[in-house]
Amino acid sequence: MKKSEVPQDSSSLESANIREMYYAVDENGEYTTELSTGWDPKKIALDNAIQDIKERTEAAKQKVLKNETSPIEYYMELNKMDVGILASYVGIWTWRVKRHFKPSVFKKLSAKTYQKYADIFDITVEQLKHIEN
Amino acid sequence: MEINFTHKQSAHCENGVVSNLMRFNGFEVSEPMVFGIGSGLLFSYLPFLKVNHAPVVTYRVMPGFIFNRFAKRVGVKIKREKFKNPKQAQQRLEENLKNNNPVGLQVGVYNLLYFPDEYRFHFNAHNMVVYGKKEDRYLISDPVMEDVTSLSEKELEKVRFAKGAFAPKGHMYYPISFPEKLDLEKAIIKGIKHTCKDMTAPVPIVGVRAIKKIAKLIRKWPAKKGIKTANHYLGQIVRMQEEIGTGGGGFRYIYGAFLQEASKILDNPKLTELSVEITKIGDLWRDFAVDASRIYKNRSAQEDAYNKIASQLEEIAQLEEIFFKKLKKAI
């Protein structure tokens, strides 16, 4: 890639005042670096990934409202986590976290376990129990 | 306390930390040199791992490998420490700062608040340098940022003890002994040989063969997984390839810069020619990203489009195979 071809498309990086560094060749064929504000093909990929997470979060929310899963699954998606990551944060086996997705099991969790999840999601226990709040 | 530390932006965080720490200790080594000597370039498909619900491909070696290999090849010794107790991790960090020793840290990205929200995923192999503490805030040199920044004690603890795959566990590292003079020539040759071996390895998930494998999978995804999932998978490949830190084209341009610099040090004009060649291959990777993005932008592409980009990857695989065989002979 030539230095003059380093893309300067708009992206969310601008909002954080970040420009990323590319390696590119100048007119004499010498390698140099150039900063970039963003590149569309990458922006689309990232936007799609974010959209996917939003859809997963919304689907989880609907499931919670229909009492098909516990709020833990909703907050997990909201925090871009999967079961493995969540289990590792709360320090509970993956299969047990999955069990906590069952509304009937979730209802009977100890106050300590509620607090653990609430801390990880950075919310109150009240918010953990009632996702509308 | 503030250590007199020069922050220089780099494309990739691990290269940048190494290059900046080396400069602090009196050795000027460029980012591409660190990357090349550390045999950072790779292509690998990790079928047993899923991140963000999609298969993982990587264009670089495992986190930590670049610094380890670089250090071993130029004769630098690194000290690495991991911690169970966050308080102890903080204590050891402050001891180093008091001794005028800036340290590298492995951190998770998710809670790095100076990144835009969209970039904050549960990715735990980011690297930064801490070079001081002022008014209860740690002074941070994050190599992918243009300028230095700072984090509170709580914020730093959170990113040092992020959880999930590659959890950093407070991982702190710094060089402790140096040779009198860096012998780059031998190190460069070792670094190149290693990369050639990796890229032409007779293993289906590493190097050129992994690229071919992914091409085959791309042909199958739309029918087997459905358009939506196929596009999600494709998007993840492009993101890995063009993520912040790759320098563009899945690290192929940084490698081109390395070969150009190596050509001068070794007085080997063949490496300049090969630098031009890998740059062209980098351009092809960029073309692949453009065409892949057209597919997932529309969200309803024809199967033909997948076959087309799969063929593009197969061509890249073939060119890289020839390239790395030539490179091996050139040194």
C-alpha cells in the first residue's frame, strides 16, 4: 500500500481521538508510517458485530420477559460476554451458570450469589432481579 | 513519581511495548525489527476456539511470543510475574516505579475506558507500559495511542485482572539484563527462518495450509450455516485481519517494512525485492477485505460471491507459499 492510499474514512475512533498506525511505502518505495482515521470495510464489520450483540441482547430480554430465561443471560449479553467469560468472572462452573439461566433456579439463588452477579455486571441486586429497572 | 520515558506510537501493542522499553534502556530497535526478529507473522485457524460466537483466525503468533523470541535472539533477559492477589500486584508495580523501572503490563481491553465503546471486547492480550504515578493515577503509555494517558488505581486493577481466555492475572514484565551490543544480524536470520517454517508447516491449521482451509470453509458456510452466520464469521475474519495493531493487511505490511530494514542490515538486496512482494500480497489481503465487506454489507449475497472471495484467499495462499519458500532461500 502506498502512503497516499492509507484510508481516512470516518469511524468511531474519532470520538475517542484515536488514529491508528499503518505501515505504507512512500514515493521512493521506502517504508514509513501513516495515521488513519478509519477504513470502511472494517467499520462495516465492526458495526455488524455490534448489531449482532444488540440483537442477541434484545432476544435475551424478550426471553426474560416471557420467563424463558433468567436476567443473568440478558446481562451477560449486554456486557458482550459468553457463558465461559461470565463463569470465569463470577468464579462459578460453566454448567452451574447455565443452570442459573433457569428462572426457577434463579429465583432460589442465595443473596450472596445475587450479589456476585450484580457486582460483575456493575448493577444493584434489585436491577439484577428486575431488568425493567 | 514520573519516570523519564519516551512514548512512541506503534501499530501493534506488543511490538510497541518492546520497542519503547528497549529505547528506555538505551537500544533503538524499530517496531518492524521487533516483529520480524520475534517471528510475529503467522496465519492460523483455531477450530477449537470461538470468540464472539465465531471461529477464530489469527494473523500473528500467540501473545507474549514476540517478546520472548526477540529477547532470546538478541540476548535480552525478561522477568515476568503473575499474581493471584491484586494488592500484591499493585505493590510490585509500585516497587518497580520507585526503582525508576517502567514495566510492561498485559491487560484486558473491555474495561479500558479510553477506547471507544465499539472497540471494547473481552480481549485480554493488550499490552501497555506504566511509567509513573501522579495524584493516585498511573501514567500509561499505550503503544496504539498517539499520546500518553492515565488510569486510576481501580481502573488499572480491573484491566490487569480481567477474566476469560488469556486472563492476564496481573501479568507484569520487563527486561532485566542486556548484551553489550545487540547482534541483529544473527537474530534477523533466526527470526526469518522461524517464520518461513511456520508459514509452510505441514499442519492444516497453521500457515499457508490454514489459509486454504479457511477458503474451503467459506465456500461451505452459506449453505451449511446460513447467510447470517456466514456473514458474521466473515466479518470476524476481516476484523482480525484489520484490527487496530495489524498495521494493515494482517501484519503483512509491517513484515514488508521489516524485510526492507533487514535488507540494509544484512546487505542483502534480495530481501528488498521480497519486501516489495509481501507488500503486494498485503494489498491482496486488503482487496479480500473490501470484497468480503461488500458481502456482509448487503446481508443477502449470492453463493457465488462467497466462492469468489474463497478463490481470492486460495490465490493469496499460493502466493504466500511461493513467497516463504523464496524467503527461506534468500537468507
